[in-house]
Amino acid sequence: MANTDLAEIFDSLKAILEKHSDELVVVTNEPKNYYLDTKYTAPNKKPLFFGAVKTMSKTVNYYLMPVYIKPELLEGMSSELKKRMQGKSCFNFKKIEADLFVELAELTKKGLDEINKSYSV
């Protein structure tokens, strides 16, 4: 797989998170690594991680912490997106999959809504 393919995947997945950057804190914004925290403090007194996109050697990984904190967010997820999961909050992609990216964008929005509901005072 060409690095340009991974770069296109990265850019597409990064765009999902960027839509919410005004509600989150951009920690890292590099060509192969985009990382966001929430504006909330976790029980360990550190910022609560929200999500990230990171280019690896053969895949682009999309991390979405709300699904780890609230696994019920995954209910109703398509089997196709579930196949992309590695662990409890990481999705791996080797190619652009527009339908799955739309579903992931919806899941990301639901995750942000849930975090805001759970952590806001």
C-alpha cells in the first residue's frame, strides 16, 4: 500500500474528528497523528482523552474513547464496522470505506454527546 493511500485515509478520518475540534482540545496535529482530549478532567486529574487518528505502517487507526467508557454506544453498530475494531476503542482501516466513515462519524457524534452529558456539571 502506498503512503499516499494511507495519507488519504488519515485525512478522511481526521476530518471526522476535526468537525468537533471546537468542543475539544487539540493536543497533537501532525501529518500522521491527530489527537484530541475533552475539556473534562478524568478521575486521575488528567484531561479525558476523546479520540485520535494515527497512521501506522499498514493501517490508519481511529481511536474513540467514548465507546470504551460507554460500550453501549456500540449497540446497533454494523458488522462491517465491528470487523474494523481492534480492542475496545480502536478501528483499523486499510482503504477508504465511505459508508463506514459515515457510520463512524455518527458514532463519534453520539460519543461526544454522551461524554458531554456524563461529564458536564
